[in-house]
Amino acid sequence: METLLIAVGSFVGFIIAYHTYGKWLASRIFELDPHARVPSAELEDGVDFVPTKKEVIFGHHFTSIAGTGPIVGPAIAVFWGWLPALIWVVLGSIFIGAVHDFGALVVSLRNRGQTVGEVAGRLISPRARILFLLILFAALTIVLAIFGLVIAVIFSRYPEAVLSVWIEIPIAIFIGYHVYKRGGNLLVPSLLALGILYLCIYLGVYYFPIEPFGDQAVVIWTIILMGYCFIASILPVWTLLQPRDYINSHQLILALALLVGGLLVASATGQANLIESAPAVAENLPAGAPPIWPFLFITIACGAVSGFHCLVSSGTSSKQLESESDAQYVGYGAMLLEGALAVIVILACCAGVGMGVESESGVLTGIDAWHTKYDANGSWSGFGLPQKVAAFVDGGANFISTLGIPLELAIGIVAVLVASFAATTLDTATRLQRYVVQEIGTTVKLDLLANKYFATSLAVLLGGSMAMVPGPKGVGSGGLLLWPLFGATNQLLAGLAFMVIVFYLWRRKKPVWFAAIPMVIMLIMPAWALSWQLFNENTGWLTSEENPNYLLGSIGIGTLCLQAWMIIEGLLLLPHSRGILEESLPPLEIPQASVSS
């Protein structure tokens, strides 16, 4: 029963926060104006700037920020115990993550849909703009690598998920054409698409599992996914990005309903017992495991706060909102829903796994089952990304199976959920990386970088190359090597985005404490974790005698230097900028397409 109480208590807390803290931010701090001119109307071009109903943009925004971040992060972090992970997810989502996403969205809305990096150049200094863009470039390269790997791992480990994930693409294109070119209804075809998706899950589980690449499946699927990302990211948003994300938002709602329903049944019947299945705070950790301080705060990124979200808020969502008053619903609300997803993941990886795991000696339950995924007597180097993804898939499937759905079909449902959400993040991240490369090209006056085809090619080539960082089992198995770098860079980006939000409010003589406190936390914790990862005596990327990793070490050092430089820029300007508005954007003579079109 405690499993259900934790879930319900967390969800109720999120709802209360939305209607209290979120409402206070919307009305008293940002003073949202439903009559304000928004970028989607001012710069409408039918490609990137497209006025969109809040229900649709919520689906795009949520599925883009969610991806597998709130799945993989908590699935790794519970080896420290479920209680620290739960506290960080709930409090982080309400007071840090949702504020970050909401603030970045509003700042971008009021700057013609410019990215946070562009706005930093006017709010802080021109040097801050290029510094921010370079940090964004590094962060997005790692995002493309890690999320591409996650999908490839799902396809390799769960071939029954392949059919349904790829069938979404032609369906989404059809829906985009039907809605935006024929003026058709969106809801009905999206629900029909959801039905087709679940039919394909059934067919994939029982009739058409697709596993064509053998031992090299992860590598080959990663290459294929990068090719898909190139195509998807240069198409207009209404063609694939929006309708696919809308379908996936329905999928998540249905999957969450199944997971919560299964959790309810499992708790009521005594099958799910969180306390007996996993330690609240783990006392024994695998050899070589990183310490909970500060690594908890970078391991669970997207489920509590994520710098990647500022890129979605200011890179795509701000260009599509049709009313400023929709910003709380999309920015603050979507992050709370992601926090709810992370709570479910924590419970699935602990109580769900404890319901039963097949092993060579039979079906194990309770703490014995949990130890099949989190072996405290093993070595941290033996932990792998497939093992952690499997913890959520197996635990979530155990929940769903209590509803009478066959376990193998439940596994297919959860695997497709993970892969689909990672794919939407991959789509959006590639498009955002294209924007960043183009902005860098415009800043340094290099026309080649400003070309969207070259910029996109550079994005997918670098992301794909990073995904091939060798791990314990060779090329394509370096997921858990990349995750700390992803988490640290991602959270440092959140701290810098908070800096932009603080300067925006500071210049307008508005309260900044609610953003300044999270800013300090998100600058200190990731820098601490990244420094440990670089210089730890036994396993540091630059100090390890047995297995140094100079590629990851160079990226880490570069990221820390860029962060320090930008902090210095901010500290030098802060005392002299209170109440002084930044330079206004030049007036528009006629509506123009964005640089990315």
C-alpha cells in the first residue's frame, strides 16, 4: 500500500504546485498577457513559426523534454535507494525544473522566439552569447549520442518494439498533411493512430519481432537513427514533429494510465511492496560507484531539472505558442507531468521489479529480484545501460500485467513507450542543434555553418560519432560512460539558463530569489560532479592509470572553462544592470522567416 500512497501523494503535490506556485509565477512574476503579440504570429512562416493550439504544443513540448531522461536517470539513481531519488524528483520538479522551463519559455516568447543563447547576448554580453552557444553545442552533441544509444538498445534488446515505433512515421506525416493542409480534425486521427500503434505492438510481440543485425544491432540501429534524424529535422514542424509528438502524448497518457492502474491493483493485492523490494537508502554500493553527493543531482536530470528543456522551450515551443497565457500550461505543467513520470519509474524499478524477475534459478521476488538489476556486490564498471533500461521495462510490465494483460505484451508496451519518447527527443534535439550551428555560423560570419543542410549533417555526424565511444563491451556500449557527462553538462546548462532568467528579471526590478537559489545549486552540483569525474584518483577520465578517456576529459574541461567564463561575465555585469533594460530588438519591417528556415 505504501507504493500507492507515494504515487498518489506525489501526484497531488504536483497538482497543488501547478495551481499555487505556478499560478503565482504566471500572474505576479511574469505577468502573462493573453493579448500580447507572440512570435508564432509575428514571424509566421509555416516551417518553424507556426501558431498552434496549446493542447498540441503541450504534446510536442512534453514528449520532447521527456524522452528517456526521466526513465534512464531514475533507473540508474535508485541504486542509491528509492528515497533520495523520490525527494529530488518531487522537490526538484516543483521548485527548480518547472521554474526553469517556464522562465526560459517566457523569456524567449518576449524576444521573438530567440533561443536562450541568443537572448544571453543581449541580457548579459555579446561574449556570453557565443559562450552559451558553444555550451549548447557540446550538450546537444551528447544528447544526440545518448538518446540514439537508448533507442538502439531498446531495438536490440526488445525487437518486438521495432515495428510500432517505425510505423508512427508515415502515420504522423499523413496526420500532419490532413490537419495543416486539408484543415482536418486532429484528435480523431490521432486516436486512430494510437489504436494502430497498439495493434502493431501486438503484432510485434506475437508475429513480427524485427531483429536483423545480430551482434552489431546497437551500432547499426544508431547509424540508421541518425539518418532518420537528418530527414526529420529539416522538414517543417507540422509535417512530422508536431503530429508524432501529439500521438506520443496520447500514448504516454494511456501507458501512464496502465502503469498507475497496475500499480493500484498490485498495491491493493499486496503484490507490490516498495519497502521489502528495495532499500530506502542503500548502505552497500557497487565497487567504484560514484558518491550520492553530488551525483544524484546529475544522474536524475530530466526527471527533476534539465538544461535541455530550455532549448525546447526557447528553440521550438516559443515559436509555436499562439497565446502568451498558454506558457504556464506548457512550460510549468509539462515539467510537472515529467516529474510524475519519473515517480512512476522509481516505483517500477523498485516495487515493480520486486514483483518478480526470471532468473536461471527460477522466479525471484522482493530484494532478491531487485539485486538482479542492482548487484551491490558487483563492480560499477559491470553496470550497463541495457540493464538499467530493462529495470524499468520489466518493473513497469509487472505493474501492467496485474490488469490481466499478458506479461510479454506488457513488456512490448513499455519498451515501445521508452523508444518512442527517446525518438521524439532525438528529433527535437537534432533540430535544435541545427539552430545552434546556424547561430554560431551567423555569429562568426561563416556561411557554410548557416546552411541548414550542412548544419544538420554536422549535428548527426558528431552525435553518431560520440555514440560510438567504446564501453566495457566495445563500440556502442559506452552509455553509462556518457551519462555522467550528459548529466553534468546538461545540469550546468540549466544553471546558465537560470542566469539568463535572473538577468531578465533583475533588469526589470522583479524578484529573483526563486530563480537565483536554483541557479546557484545548478551551477555548483554539476561542476562538482564533473570535476570528480575528471580527477577522481582511481577512475577519473584524466587521472586513471588503467583506462584514461581523453575525449570525455577534454569535453569536460572545456565545458567547465566555458561555464567559469560565463559566470565571470555575469558577476561583472550584475551590480550595474539593476533596472537597466537591455537593448531592444530592431523593429520588423515585414514578417521574415527565421534563420533556420
